[in-house]
Amino acid sequence: LRRAWTGDGEVHAEVALPEESVDVSGFGVHPALLDAALHAIGLLDAEAGTAPRVPFAFEGVQVHASGAEVLRVRLSRSGSGVRLVACDEAGAPVVSVDSLVLRELSGVVAPGAATRSLFELAWQADDASTIGDTSGWALLTAGEPPAGLPELPSFPDVAALVASVEASPAEAPRALLLPLPVTEAHADVPALVRAVTADVLSTVQAWLAAGVLAGSTLVVVT
């Protein structure tokens, strides 16, 4: 299916066989060419539902010429069916169908763009081992530490941690835990996502800019 146009309750399409050599002998109309001509029916029935439909009954089929490799097709409504008229590049008639009735496939859901994609989003399971030595760890949080985390030195932000490290001869923490807030059921999720993303970005930028924390690792905890 190379091109398609819609208008005035009709669909016009141009279909062609592959450019490589295809043997059209022995066919009134090559099956692949006829199949491509029928693909444009989806534009004629764009609002007819989402279930897949397949040709069910042909009436008034006439083959006027054979050997065509390119078809120009006009599709229009014919009662409950579809009328098809196809000509070659010179405008000479090749095949016509007075009525083609389609039938929906029951129990089959039309694939959406996501299911047709070559890419897939999937969570990779990772075995989490028990935390052992937490010495040299610190927590970055302005509120109460989340439940389940070990007791660690806590700082409201990177600036407070840097000030503490610079004022003390102790080494900088080797790991910084940045817990994310728990989402409430009634929360405005889009607004919360924007706010949390901005906060995390600000923290990461401050951490990267702090020379005394160059040897540390920042871990976001959800």
C-alpha cells in the first residue's frame, strides 16, 4: 500500500507489488496485490470498531484484465459491504467487486501501537541481599527518616552535609541515601512527580558540585 486518500465517503489507494521480480502469470490478479488493495478498507471504516475484521463474502467479482503489478483502487460503501473498483496505471479496469462483506473476529483484540513495538518495558528482578555494614553511610532528608532504614546520621540537604564534613576532620560518608516521599492515595500525582523530580535533580546537582563528596555514592531510595 503506497498511498491512500479519503474524501466524500470514499477511499482511493495506490498499491503495487514489490519492485523485485514477481511472477504474475497464472493469476487474474496477484493475491498480494489484491490483499494490499483491501488494506485501505480500514480508512473507510475508521469508526467501525476496534476488533479485527476479515473478508467474509464476495459478490459480483469481475476480472477485466490480468498481469497488473500496480493498482489504483476506489473503495466505497455498498449497503453493509464495500464496493471495490481497481484500474491499472493507464486507467484500464483490472478487477471490480460489487460487494465485499467483512466479519469481525470474535475473541481477538486488535494490537495497539505498544504491542506492535519492537521495544518492551520490563522489570528485571534483582536479588536484594541483606545490608551489612552501614558505617560511613548518611541520610539526606528534611523530615523523619522512612521506616525500615537503619539509624544513620541525617542531614536536611547536601549543603548541611558539606558544612559538617568541612567542619570535622572525619571522612565524608561513602554512601548517601536519598529517600523519596511516599505517595498518598489522594495526592495530585502529576504535580507530585514534577516536584519530586525537581528536588532529586537539585540534590544530584549539589552532590556533583561538592568536591568533598567526590568519593561518595548517592542512592535514591523508593
